[in-house]
Amino acid sequence: MPLLAEMEMNGVLLDRALLNEMSSSIGADMLRLETEIYNAVGHDFNINSSQQLATVLFAELGLQSGRKTQSGYSTDATVLEALADAHPVIKFILEYRQLSKLKSTYTDALPMLVNPRTGRIHTSFNQTGTTTGRLSSSEPNLQNIPIRGELGSKIRQAIIAQPGWLLLSADYSQIDLRALAHISQDAELIATFQRDEDVHTHTASEVFGVPDSEVTPKMRRAAKTINFGVIYGMSGYGLQQATDLTREEAELFISTYFSRYPGIKSYIEDTKKQAAKLGYVQTVLGRRRYIPEINSTNRLAREAAERMAINMPVQGTSADIIKIAMVELHRQMIKRDMKTRMTLQVHDELVFEVLPGELEAIKQLVQDIMPNAMKLIVPLKIDIKVGKNWGDMS
Amino acid sequence: MSKEKPLLILFDGNALVHRAFHALPPLTITRTGEMVNAVQGFASTLLKLLRDNKPDYWAIAFDRRAPTFRHQMFEDYKAQRPKTPQELVTQIDRVHELSEAFNLPVFEMDGYEADDIIGTLSRQASARGVDTLIVTGDNDMLQVVSPDIKVMSPRRGFADTVTYDEAAVQQKYGLSPVQLISYKALIGDASDNIPGIRGIGDKTAVKLLQQFGDLERIYSHIEEVTPERLRVLLSENREQAMRNRQLAAIVTDVPVPFNIETCTVSAYDRNKVVELFRELGFSSLLARLPNEIGAEPSAAPKSTAIKENYRVVSTSAELDDLALRLTYAGTFALSVVPGGDNAMLSSLVGIAISPAKGEAYYIPLGHETLSQVEQLPQSKVLAVLKPFIEQEKYAKIAYDAKFDIILLAQNGLKLQNVSYDNLIAAYLIGEKSLKLQSIAFNKLGIEIPSLSDLTGSGAKQTPLARFPVDRVGELACTDADVTCRLKESLE
């Protein structure tokens, strides 16, 4: 807690010139897209109004409308993505929306959050905002900057170190799946991590029955989806939605997955049973979460509670691990009287603003502490990167 | 409804609970897991009506489990209905409890449905010159709509409602309220398992009724019905149609003893409702609970439920006394009053400290309005408090300590050894609402006002520094006191 207060007070420095430049370039791109959209449709309208957009798409262009909302037909991303091939304008609209979101939440908004006294932005870390025990952050929420894509990485480039200093990022690799391996004691998953193999590639090889070397990117993608999805109670339907598998393929895929990873299957079953009996689930450290809805007769409530029950011990354990590491790192940094400061925690990643003379020392500290924060049956692994900003690091 | 005439509100208990149960997201009592979404929907609707419609009379009707005359008339009546889920049964019981606490008269009678009781009561009210608003989740009631009787139904998330008068019924169905009985007799009602006449759908039924008026007249002019196919259909199924009509018609002469005066909206036992809300975990509804029924909820901040030994520290001598007190106490709770919402940018308005249950001190630091009280210079106060705030040997109890740490740090004080944070504790034990007011209510059973009641929120917010020392002081002392008390009860 004192550490989080300190991190908030530390804040991060912003490259305002870069953000300004991005805002104008995104603005220009949006104007260009606007023209494309108007040309494709044949007239001007307000793209930001979902009502006007619905009229254009469904009434004028005669595209297939989907769900109805309070104010008319839905034009949300899922609906539009399904229509992507039906009309060229859809692609432009999706792109326009994405840019508009980035501009309003980041490139325009971040500079306004700069504290006039410190010249930095001080995100607020919330310990009580999630159901699993992860931290959440707000004003700004730096945890949901898009990871992929050129623009997401460019926004990260705008988070910089003070002149002459460096940023160091230390990122746990597959921490949730390692926690799952520990909790479920699944032999196959444990072995994968002990051999230090790529977990998604290996899952793909198990499930598709081909050697690791013959796993195609498509297979690996499907395996990745299921690795992350199944422990959150993803169904065959969910997998089908998330991949381009058919329903039958998805069902088969899941059942094969469980036959290859029987420990995970029994973890899921046992956890549901335990939760129903006790009314709570807990992390490896014993931090509990009460889920009385697990015995609800309302199917939706019960299923949501079951997903929570499966998910919380895994994600909660990861959250505990990174918190332990943070507290220990903080203690050691104070002990060594270091000038380097911890500034951000985003999911499984810690960011430090580093005095160049202390780079080797902090690297060593991070390498010593983070992988040893909790003793799991599988090794914990981190990736360390250094750079002048949060976007370009190596 | 003209406001000169008195107003009676009639609740259809079963229909409302049913509707709310399916319409509202699941909500359970944290500890026990008991489902209470519909109870909350009901309580919220009741409070809203009380505030907005200011009824003179009110009552609630429930179905009984015993079979009704409809079951005797028609074996399959409601036969398709699945067994009522346990979560609905318990919620209906809860609504009974709630009605009792609100002094809301309950009507129920073996052999009749809530609909019939409501139909009867509303007719009787009309006869006495009283307007009625029926609150139900069920469109069956629409047939009793008249110039004196309206029906209100919740929509979607229950926050929104729709009210039907005669014109609205006409617009929705193309029929008058009373014609709905014949309409239902013709097309049936799947939800009650009343089969309609095969081959007659919505459009045909409406057309027939618009032409002839009602079922009796359709049959008395049966030779005028065209085409022939329809005439044959109707003739062959006459008995069924007549039986349906009887099933569909709401009875308006149930032998229920009713004296409108006994339904007068009258004083209620607020504490009983508060206790029940606490048990149900409805802390969010508390603010909407009027002090007296029939009166407006007071706009002024509630008086604290705990009147204790709270003092303002405004002289050097008092500050020295406090320092001595803290030296002996060793542990104390604190509540820091900020100038704004952002701890990084806020000034210090004051600090409240509670070394023991029921004992709290408020030290004003940045008040701009000086009512009768003097403020000591901020630098002097902070210099005296510094050792207590910074030294490890004094354990501090806080609510959202991170905020206090940051705010104090901006003023040169390093808050150390926070041994207990009620916000985190409440989160860890799975409390749903983490506001200090809610935790205090749910864990200690005391209602405390919030600083934001004073300042307002959003654009209309007035900074706390502009309020007089004694008012902010009392609230801050309450916060500190409650923070101190909560540690015991959360541990």
C-alpha cells in the first residue's frame, strides 16, 4: 500500500510532443476515412451517431441487421465485423472507430492528465477494483492500451523516462498458465514448463497430433485461444466464436484438450464442487473469494459463478505473486538507497524508471526477486527489456 | 389523474416479484447467498412511487397457493407452469416481510388470485371517489383500466415504467380495456395455459371485436360473421370461448373485507425497515428511505446515528492535550479531509483522529469560512502531529490509506505503519459495496452521512473547505470513529 502510493506519486513522464503529433496524424487519417466513407455511401452523415449509422447501413444499403438495442439496431464491433465482407464501407467504419477511440482515450486525453506541479501523470492503482485480486488502474487506465498494432505501441512510446534515464520493463512469461500448472498439478503442463517449451505450440502439437515442428501458426493460434479460454470456462461455442473452427471442430478440440490435460479437467471439476460446498475459492496463498452464487438456481448466475471459481485461484495466484515481488523489490531498493523508482504495474509487467548508473543493479535485483517471489512446482520466468520509452524496448 | 382526488396504489406482489426476478441481474446477500434481486426491485419501485406519486392509500395483494375457482373450472389452468423456483418463493416471503415493515396492508385470499383482489379493491375505491394506480408486472390487469384506474408496469431494467390509461390500451391493442377479456377468450393465453380458438389469431380477434363489440355480441350476431370458415370455427367452439371468457375475466366482487381507511399510508417503523435493509444488504436504498412516510426525504444531511464525544481542536492547549492523548493511545484511526477528489492535487482541509471508540478530534487546517472557530496555523499542527503520523510505534487505522498517504505526502508528512485499512479488509471479506457508509451500515448497523452529501457531486460540487468547521468536523470525526470501530468488526 505505501508502495502503491509511492508509485502513484512517482508517476510517469509523457512525451507530449509525440502525443500531439499523433493526435494530428490520427485526426488527418480520420478525415481521410470520413471522405472514403461518405464516398462509399453517397452522402455525408454523422459517423459517430449509431442511429444515423444504423439507418445508412441497414435501411439505405440494405445490409443484414442484427440485434436490436434500446435505440435501434446495434452497430457494435461484433455486428460490423460480421458484415465486413458485405460492403467495403464497413472496413472504413471499423478503422475510423478504432482511431477515434485511441484519439479520445489516449492521445488527446493523456496530456490533460498531467499534473501541473510535477509535470507527470499519476495513474491511480486500485487494489479493490477486480474480483480476482489483480490491480486495476484509472485516470488514466494504462492497463488497456492495445498491446498489438502499431498505434498501441506508439502510445507506449509516449511514456518516456526523464532525460538521461531509462525505462526497464520486467514481464512474467505465461504466469497464469504456470499458476494453473501448479494448482492443477497437470503432469503434461508441468512438463512443458519444466522443459521450457513454448506452451501454445506444445498444446497444438498435443491436440492436433503433430510434432512440435509441424505446428502451423493457425494451429498455435487455436491452441493459444484454448489455453487461455478453457480455464475461464470457455465452451465449444465460445471457442468457435473466437477462432475460425466450426462448432464440431471446436467441441472435438476441447474434448481432445481435456484428454491430453486430464489434470486441468479434474481441477475444473474439483474446483466447482469445492466452491459449491464451501461457498468460496482461494489462491495458493489462501486469499479467498466468496461466491455464494455458485449454488444459485438461476443458470446464468450459477455459470458465471463457476467461471469465477475456476478463474480466481489462477489469476488471483498470479496477482499475489506479482504483489509479493513488488513489495520485496521495493524493500530492497530502499535498503540499497536506490534512486531508481518503480512506476507502473500493468498485468504481469513491472516498469521502472532507472538511473543509468543503477541499471545493472536493478536488473540483478529484478532477476533475483521476481522469479522467486513464490515457489511453484514449475519455474517462473521473466523477460527484461530496457529502452528510453515504453514502446521501443529491447 | 387529477391530484384533487385521493390516490390508492395497489401492488400485485406475485407479478412484480416474478417480473423483477427475471428482469433484474442476479443479486445475492453476500454471506448467505440468498437471492434478493426481485426484493430489491420491489423495494426500489415502492420507494420511487412513494416519492413521486405520494399516494394517500396503499395495499399489496398476493396469490395463495390454494387452487382457485379457475382451477376448478378448467383442469389445465396454469398446468404448464414449471414449479416455482425456490429463489422466487423465498423472495415472495421477503416481500411479505418488507410490506409488514412498511406498514403496507397485505391482502390475500384462498380461491382467488391477486388479480381478482386488486380488481375488487380498485372498483371499490372508484366507488368512493378514489383513483387507483395498479402496479404489476402482468398485462392481464389492463382489462380493469377505467377513467379512475390506471395500470403501471415496469419495463426493461425496472428503472423505467409504462403507465396505461384507456387511451394507451386502445393504442396498444386497438381495443378498449374491457374488450381485452373477449380478446383473451378468443386467442387464449399461453402463460395461463388457456388454449385459444384454433384458427383465430390476433388480427382476426381484433377485427371481430371492433365489428361486434364483445364475445356475447359476436355470438348473438353469429350469422353476420364472414367468411364462412370463421363462422363455423366460432360456432363449433362456442363452449370453449365462453369458458375462456370466464377464466380470463378478473373478478371484481371478491368477498374481501376492505375498508379504505385501513389502507391509509401511515407512519412506519423506520428502524424495522433499516434493520431489514441491512439484513438484505440494500445499503444503496437507504438514502432513499424517507424519515417519515408521507414526508420528503430530508435534503439536509442525516444526523449521525452515533452521538459521541467529538471535539474540534482549535487552540494550542487543545492540540497539546491531543498529543498527550495519542502518546497514551498508541493506536489511532484517522480520516484526512481533502480539498478535492484527486489526492495528488488536493490541499488539506482537516484531519480527524479517533484514538478510541466514540472519541474523536477534528483539527481544521484549510477552511476558508471561519465560523466561530479559530484555526491553528497549519505548519504548527503538522509539526505536532508529525511524530504520530510518521513513527512506526504508532499504529494507524485508515479507510483507503493510499489516498491518505498521498495527500499527507503532498504536505510533507510521511504516513507510516498503517496497520489496518478497512477498505482493503472489506474487499477481502467479499463485501459488495465498499463505500465507508455501506460498510458501516452492513457491519455496524449504523447510518452515517457522507462528506459528499455535503458537497454534492459533479459540476455542482462545493469544495469542503467552504463549509464551516463544525459541520465538516462532525462528519470527519464520524468517519474516524467508524474507521476505528470497523477494525474490530471486520477482523
